[in-house]
Amino acid sequence: MRLRLGGVRLVGLKASEGITFKDRTVDSRAIRARSVGLRRLFYHFARPDLHPNGAITEADHFVGVVHKHLGAKDWLALDFEVRNGKLGGKAHTDWCRAFNHRVQIRTGKWPLFYANPDMIGFLNPFLPIGGGLWLAAYGPNDGRQHPVSAPHPWKHVKLHQYTSQGRIAGATHPTDLSSGTL
């Protein structure tokens, strides 16, 4: 309730990682968030380094973890931070697209694509990935928002994670903070 009273309207919840990991607190946090009227963004931490051919398996695992919680106002995201040294940018991009298509088929929702500018540069996608960009661009990482531009090929940023040093009542300090238009 403290988050809601502090002006928070959306909370990001790590749900899964790879093909087997489920965050042990995601169910209780999802229920608590809904009970106080917070919108939820469930995300999956991709592991192409461990599962280079596992985009579909990872997508199925993610959907299995979040399906019972999904409501019309909830969002999904693919958190893509890990490179597989054997795969190039195109193979990683294809991995992301396969994951997103599978999640969309199973849930009706296109996951946002979470990445930082360096990862986007490595991928060098011709077309945007996912249902919008959640860009991790901290700048000075001083806990305050700062301007950001959408990297090619996106036209705009849906969410901007602007710090990992945020402070907000009801959250563990420091915490990641994002702003945007969801």
C-alpha cells in the first residue's frame, strides 16, 4: 500500500529466468500488487547463453509462471541482457522474436522488449522487437529522470528505466525506477 500511496501505479515483477527458474515471491507479490490497485508488468530474464535454441521453451516456462495472474491491464516483458558468445546479433534477434511470438500466441499480449543501448547496438535489429521498448538507460544513475532518445529502429520508448539507485517509500533501497506511457 505504501507504493500506491507514494504515487506508484505500475510494478515490475521478475517472474522467471531460463527454462526452470521461477521467482519464489512472484505469486505473493502479484497478489499483493493487485490487491492495492497496482498494475503489474511481469518479466522474463532471457538466457540464450544457456539455451541458444530454447526461445520457445523459455516462453512456455514464462507463460506457465504468469498465466494465472494475467489481467487485461497487466504487461509482459522480455528482459534481454545476456549474450551467447556463439551467437551473433541476428541469431539473438531471431531468438527474441521467437520468444515474443510464442508468448503472444499463448497470452494475446506482445511482450515489451527490455534492453540497454549497448545490447540494442549489438543486436542491430532491422525492425523493432516486441510490443514496445523498455529502455534501460541510466545516464548519470543518480536516481533522477533524464532525457532519453529511442534507439533505431524504435520511434519511441514506452518505458525508460532511468536509475538503479532509486528511492521510493515501500520499496527496498536502492531500487530500479522507470517512467513511461503504459
